[in-house]
Amino acid sequence: MLQAGLGDGQQAWRPILPALQQHGAVFAYDRAGYGDAASVEGARDPCTIARELHALLQQQKIAAPYLLVGHSIGGLYQYVYARLYPAEVAGMVLLDPTHPEHWASMQREVPTLAAVVRSMNALSLSSANRREFRDQTVCLDQLDQRQPLAMPVRLLVSGISETGATPAFRTMLERLRKDWLRLSGASQLQVVAESGHYLQKDAPEVVLQAIEAVRTSVTASTSAAPSPGVSPAISTATSERIDPTTDISPSTKP
């Protein structure tokens, strides 16, 4: 299940979709206000978006467990999904994920850069994007984050700094990246030296290898100790890719 970053729809996954589809079902979608998806009223915080995705998967009759892949703020959304529905998640791959404290840390530690980001967002982001950015931390204090996630997790981050990144920002980012190890339970932080923020575009083979590593880990653990009444995780033998932008009513489409 693929979750794109702020301002990106399912098209952001084009560089890796064909390869993923060779191994089984792949679910990529546009959140509310993206692409042809209708906007919705109300909060656009990570918990709301995770719950909307959960309802969408149920509506489409796509059975758990899922292997979640998230980029940027989409990584935060997938992390929250795993916190809310841990029994439904077999494993996760995070690509340059937005840390829960990212925006608060920016405003506190690099206020000048934060002011620039705030101004750019006001001018360039759509209404849906601005609402997601505004609400990115709204519900996170409701989650129990005392223990790391109990599932295989791969954590990949970019090695090429974004334009305008100051030394103070890079120091902040490095600290938050390392804290993802505590939050996610990933065993290591993999820096992809040749990649910018869009790892799935700049280093698709590295991303595919990480996804396959989690898939293999999940399959091995499931085969070794199957749970009664639960189908094998991440089956590679069934189902075609489902287009989630088809026949989804505005009231339920994230």
C-alpha cells in the first residue's frame, strides 16, 4: 500500500509500480483534494487520513495484512496507520519520512527557514495541501508511541540535501532521522547517498530492494509460525492491481 508525500498523488510511484506489480497486488491512491479525488470537509490530520484509508481498503475489500510504503509526509501517515491498526500491518518501508516533531522543531531551531516555508506554502500549495500541512501534528499526542513498532521496518533517507538547507537544518534533520529508529523499530538508518528527497525516482532499485527485504522477512516469519485463521502475509500469487480512483464516492474517498 503506497502513500505519497505532500502535494503528490499516486503518480509519484510510477518509477517503481511496474516492478512491484510483478510480485502481487499494489494499492496506490489519491487522497482527498488530489488528482480527481473530491475534497472533503473537516480535519486533515494523520489520524483522520489513516482512518479514511482504512475505510477505503475495507470498502474495496482488500484484506489485511498490508505492507505499507510511505514517502515524506506519507511516511508519517503510514506510521500512524501502523499505530492505529497494528494487527493489519505486516511490515513497513519509510522513505525520507516526515518526523512527528519536524515542523515544531523547524519553528524552534530554524525559524528563518520555517518562515520561508510558511510563505511558500501560502503561495504555492493547494487548499488540500495547506490543510494537510497545517494539521500534520494535530492527533499525534493521542497515540501510544512509548514502544517501537513490532514489525519489520526499513528506513531509507536521502543523502543529497535539499536546496536551501542550512547547517542548522541539517543538524536538526539528522537528529530527527535517528529518532525514527526509536519510533519505528527499524534496525538501521539507510542513507541513500545518490538520492534526493524523491528516493523512488532517484534510486528506484534501492527502494525496490528494501520493499522486497521486508516482504521476504514477513513471508519467512509467517511460514515459520503461521497464525490460525490468518492468511499468509503479502501473498505474491493473487490479485491484480486495483485502481482505487474508480467508483469511490466522495463521502468515503480519502
